[in-house]
Amino acid sequence: MTPKVGIIANPISARDIRRVVASANSVQIADRANIVQRALAALSACGIEEAVMMPERGGIASHLLRSMERSSNQGEARFPRLGFLDMKVTGTVEDTRTAARMMASAGDVAAIIVLGGDGTHRAVVSECGAVPIAGISTGTNNAFPEHREPTITGLATGLAAMGRVPPEIAFAANKKIEVSIDGGAPEIALVDVAVVTDRFIGARALWRPETFRELYVAFADPEVIGMAAIAGLVEPVTRAEAGGLAVTLAPAGQGAMEVRAPIAPGLIETIGLESWRRMPAGTVHRPSLAAGSIALDGERELFFDPHQDVAITLIDRAFRTVDVSAVMRFAARQKLLVGGLTAARPLENAHS
């Protein structure tokens, strides 16, 4: 069976309140279509003959199909065949979940390329099962998807999907954090879980640091934007390390110390710190705040009352991603993308 690659492109990522209160721009629909086009061209160069995409109402597909048609009319063969999932489009996050679930159950989708921010990737991971994903950042907070030219992501995904790179090299295991209330079905976060004093969901996105009280992160990177940046500036924890970090926060001026962290693009705030500790995998953590709301990857999704039990648990090796750096290094060492009519030699040996 020839492998396919799935594509889930969120047309409405990067439109939350942080775009208003911070100095960030959003990725326009034409730009998103261009990103998909670059990834598709790279997939085709690796031998992928067919891709399947989530349908949407934002206009990404129409831009993309026009560009592909122009290329075909010019006699070019730069892209794989592109099909669309047969699913109802609601214009909500349920589209992303449905698309990921359908791709996972199809049996012939070897990897899924995802365009969006942390929230979009979280929705895909909740349904993609064992199918690895490759992230391209187009959201507001992009702590999970690494910033990289989409062409390179497409090349790595194509090589991995075609089986040209050993799976132990091509795919990396990732952590996630589960949150359950009163023993119910857990919600997940890929980067961070924040406990805040707000007793309502509101605008969802976190941007008022005086409400921050507790933070749990799967990885703590001082180079990212968002809540994980707070932890990353205190004690970095890599994606590959086991476990994460738990941080107790306070309003500015009320903690044992303070950190200035970029909680959104162009928005650097002072946050009070009380303490922090390592967060071992499998250990249940319970917030000390009696009531409030819980943000998953920067967006408030849950709220809890004093009588409810909240359990926060980090899970190691929860899902797989395409390890783009590892794939491209392997491709270079093994000359997977190198060819010619005659055998080439390293420059330093050319005259030997």
C-alpha cells in the first residue's frame, strides 16, 4: 500500500485576544495555502503520490487548488494528488478532531502535517492515535510546533512516511499532560497546564498575569512564547527529558522572586514566583487553589469548584512526531536526496 500523508490546516488559528493586546500579526489565508503548497511539493519530491486534507471554509483549499491547477496547466508535475476528507465542516475545533480521527482510522496515512498553534496540535493529538504528526506553526502561541521552513518539514515527513529513514530515527516520542476533574475523562495539554483564579472561561486566552497561580509544563524552553516560557526561564527541561516542571506562581510583588517572561508575542510581563519542582511522569498533582479555571496550552478550557477533585498527571512517550532534524541529518549522511549520472566525491578528494 502506497502511503499517504494527511494535512490538517487550521484556517482560524492566531485570532485570539493576545493578537489584540500584544504586537503579533496573523498568518493570512493565502499565506497558509502557500505553506501547504510548499509542503506538498516537498512530499512529491520524496515519492509521496497522494495526500489527503481536511476540508474547511476559510479559503485555504480554494487558493491551493488554483495554484496547483496553474502548475498542472504549465506541464509541471510538482505535487501529489490531493483529496479531501468526506466530512461535515462545522468551522469549529471539532473539524480538526474529526479529521485526525478519520486519518488515523484510514490505515494508509503514514503521517499528518499540522498547520496551527498549540491548540490545533493538541486537538490533532487527542485523536491521531499512533499516527505521527509534523507541526508547522501558524498560531498565536507556538511553543509545541518548532519554527522551520515548511519545505523542510515536508521533506522530512515524506522521507519518514516512505520508510526511507528507520522509525527509531524518524520519529520522536513526546510527553503530554492529562487533566481530569472528579475522575472524568481527561483533557490533554502538549506544553502546559495553568491554574488561574478566574472562575469563568471568558476570552479563553491567558494574558492577565495577576491571575496566574500554578503552572505544570511538559517541557520548559526559554526560547518559546507562552506560559512555558516562565518555566523555561527558571529551570529548562527539554522535550527529550523524562518528566516536566511544576511552578507555583503569585502576582508581581507578592512572590519570593520575579521573572519577566514573554507570555505572548511582544507581551513581556512580570510574574511572581514562589517555588518550582520537577514533575515526574505518572505522579498525580493536585492544585492548591480551591477554585478557578484551568488553561490547556494557553487557553482556558475547564473550571472547578472547591468540592471538585482536580488531578494533573504527566505522561511520558504519549505520542509521536516526525523528528525533522534527525531525518534530515540521516538523509544527508545516507545521501538520500543526492543523485547524478556519475558518482560524486567529496571536494577535498576531487584531485586525489
